Amino acid sequence: MQKPMTGVRVLEVAQFTFVPSAGAVLADWGADVVKIENPVTGDAQRGLVSVQGRSATAPGVSFAPTIEAPNRGKRSVGLSLALNESRPVFEELVRRSDVFLTNHLPQARAKLRIDLDEIRRINPAIIYVAGSGFGSEGPDSETGAHDVTAFWARAGSAEGVTPVDSEVPTGMPAGGFGDNIGGITIAGAVAAALYGRQTTGQTSVIDVSLLAVGAWANQFSVNLAMLYGCPLPKIDIRTQAPGNPLTGAYRCSDGRYIQLSMLQPTRYWAPLCRLFGLFGAADDERFGSLESLAAHADEAMRLISGAIGTRTFDECKRLLNSFGGQWAPVQDAWEVANDESLIANGRIADVVDVHGIKRKLVANPVKFDEADAQLTRAPMFAEHTDEVLRELGLDDLDLVELKIEGAIT
């Protein structure tokens, strides 16, 4: 398979997950991604020991998914952007790049001389990408953010999934939840900008904020609120479409859940009833039309709940696997990691760590040419400094001098 981004060179000055995850996707797609890290501290995410109360890695294991996932496939260069001695090296990297990725705030970009005007002065054709919390315009353009603030809380998802009687808002289901959605959004924007540059000769400035990604993800509710001109009524039972008993989560006898989502209930009502032995209900006129089914939805829900509730999770899965309606098991993270469909489609992929041990990571969701994902581990801190700088024409004496000056690691 020819990876579509082969030949594209990306320069990344970013940390944590949001923008680096975009670099990882571009690397998955074939781009040569060079990650600039602070020569002393590196990417701040390397220092995280826990995420949402869970350890960043397993005891005694150096492989940390919090670093591997958003940085796989890249080359790491330890380079000080604050020192004049390193500036020629940095500018040469900019000249040789097609895309520049950053998530530094505007003031920091100006201080480090990596703002749009400075980067474009060095390379007028480069595609400039800024990932932010709240966008490049408006009162919060200089305000820092993480996905839990901009994507989850401010964009409406936290409020939307929090029950009325809850004392605290519901938290995100996973670390980097909005960051990873935002990262692949940036990767798609970069692909579009590269195509546009090729066809028109004009380059682009890309601005993607976590707030905008969160509003996009939550747009069904936001759009309705704008249509009604007021806040939406609070719905406590969000898994069930009102009047449709063939939507929502139902509890099995062993405590597991099955999620139904059959948006054409009259099409599936009779076959599902017969599948679960509810033969009388299958032909009951109370459930024969959309109007009558909605009018008797509570009774219909009780029938479905009783049929599923007297069977185990595995029994329900076996029955529903022979059925054409839309449903899914409610799975935990370990079950997702072992999901047959993800594995069959190559979306759970192998990666060999720095010690030569085979590990696994979730692949990005885009599959090209029916090929499985081919992942390469994330770089160790500053692992490729000498390699990348030698490609620029520096020799051993140059490298030693820069190291003595503290410009590189």
C-alpha cells in the first residue's frame, strides 16, 4: 500500500495530546513528522504518571500509551527555541517542511518566534496549523485549555449527560477524549489543505479549537436549542427515544447491558418479539403502528425489558446476532480492545516498543486500500536529534558545539 502522505514533511512544536495526535495520524498515513521538544524537559506529557486516576503505564513497563498513541511514528529532536544558537537549525527545518503544527498560545508563539508571520517569512508555502482551546479570535484566544474544559464542559457534553439530580457534572469517559477527536479533525484539515495547495498553488492557515470540535460533536442538541430559541428540556433517560421501545439500553439477567437502536420500530417489532418468545405481542394490534406503539410504549418497554432481563448477556448476544435490527453490546475498554470487528479490520494494531516487545494500540479509524495499520513506536526523548540535524548538513563538530551551548539535546 502506498501511504497517501508519503513525501509530506511535518514539523511539530506541540505537547500533550490534541495537536500531537494529529501528527501521529499524519505519520500513520506516511508523513515524515519531526517533533521539536524542549531540550531539557521534553513534551510535558512525558511527565504524566496518571490519567483520570489510572496509571499511565503498567508496573515495571516503560511502554506508556499516553505518549505512544499521540506520538507514534515521529522523530524527536531536542531543540531549544529560546536560544539564538539553535535558530539556524530550526529555520532550516521550517524551510524543508510542508506543514507546521503547534498548540502554543499566541503570546508564546510570538516569544518563541514561531507565529504565522515568522514561519511564513521562512517558508511562504508552508501550511500553518494552530490548535487551540477556544479559537484564534475572540476574548479567549489567549486562554489555555484542555479537552475537559473546552471540549467537554464548555461545548455542552458534560451538561448533556449529567442527570438532573446529580451533585456534580458527569466526567469524560476517557482521557484525551476530545483531544483525539480534535487531532483527527486537524489531520483531515491538513489533507484538504495539501490538496488545495497542489491544485491552486495557494497555501492555508488552519485553526481548529477544542471548543469548536466539541460543539460539532454536540451539534444535534446545539442546533435544536438554536431552533427553539431556548435551553433544551432536561432528559434524564437519554438512552431511550420517547415512544420507541426498540431504542435504549436493557439490562440482562447477569447485570450486563444490551443497547438497541432500531429507528424503524414497526419494521422490527414483530421479528424481535418472536426472537425472544413474545409471540402474543408480535401480533398485538396495540403495537402494530407507529402511533399505537408510541401510545403503548411503556407496556412495550416492559415486555422487552422482561424478555432481555430473564436472559444472560451471552444469550441475548446469541439471539441478536441472528437478527437484522440495529443493536450493540455495552462494552468496557478491555472488550473494545478485543472486539472482533476492530481486529478483523486492523483497527487494533501491533507496535514494537523500544525494547523489541510487541504491544498493541488503537489505530486511527481511517483504512486505506484494505490494508492493516502499520504502526511505529513513539520516539524516546530527543532520540533523533543527531540523525535529523545531519540530514540538514551538520557534522559532528557542529553537533558538539550546539550541545555545549545547550541548543540541542
